[in-house]
Amino acid sequence: MTGDRELRTLRLRLSPFHVDDAEELLVLFKNEQVRHYLLDGRVVNESWVDREIEESVARFRSGSAGLWTIRVEGAGTLVGFAGFRPFFDPPELQLLYGIHPDHWGRGLATEAARAVTRFAFETCGFSVVRAATDTPNRASARVMERLGMTFVRTTDEGAWGGTLHYHLTKRTWKQSGSLRDDDG
């Protein structure tokens, strides 16, 4: 079981989603700026958060990757989340991350995304990591590019004028030196 695996970087502590995180996660997902692109602006409730936690725990139990909370090392407050969740039809696990706006611009999303990508490749045996973002969400696209991801295509799905799709193969990841998790 991989769901008890806490990840650490120089600045961050990432812990698998747990029922005890539900209240803080609800506050994060209700933040207008966090949910703008992640949820197409939709406001979620406690049941939605509980389901996300349950599904993440189940993915970890199956030996795959789920979602982690992000906290700055030495501080207790939740600042974001990162990990993997299924999207599209047919469903495929996608890299996903979100940071509270009070912590934007510090490289935390890149640092966390790098840590969970490493987990996916090294622990879960992923051969490729996929991610997508709404076309106008340049900050998210920059995180993917910093990870060494390659732009694959644009599709017309999504609420904000299309979706950019990226991927990173394990081979490219190993060759690129993306193994480090010390910078944003």
C-alpha cells in the first residue's frame, strides 16, 4: 500500500489525503481563485470533498497514486494539494495541483508536482505522466513545462476556450534531471 507514504522536499511536506483533512480541503476548494480553473468555477460541498478523499485513498490502496495535501515544512496550515486523479473518457490519471493564492509565485506547485511525479515513476511504475490545463491558465502550463513535460495537443473541451494536454515519459524524466525536488 502506497497511501501511507508522506513525501518531503526541501520546503514541503506532502501527506496522502485523509478524512481528517476534509475541513481544510473544503476551504481550499471553495476559494474562488483555486476553483476557477480546477473546477470551472463550480462550488463544491462536503460530500464532494469526502468522495475525493475516499477515491484517493482507494487509488493508493490499489498501488497507484492519489492526492496529497501540501504544507510548508514547519507550518501546520494546508497550502495546497498535488497528485493524481482520473479525468476524461476513457478515464486516465492526470497530474493535478492547486495552491492557495496566498502562496502563489513561490514555486510551491512546481516543487510539489515534481515530488509526486517522482513518486509516480519510481514507486508506482508509471511509464508516462499526463496533465492538462485550461488554455488561459498559463501559470499551470508553466509548471508543466518546468517539469519537462512536452505539449501534446489542444482540444476544444473545457469551460475556458480549450484544454492544453502535456505528457512526460519516464525516459525523458530520467534524462532531463527532473529528479531533483529542490527548486520551484
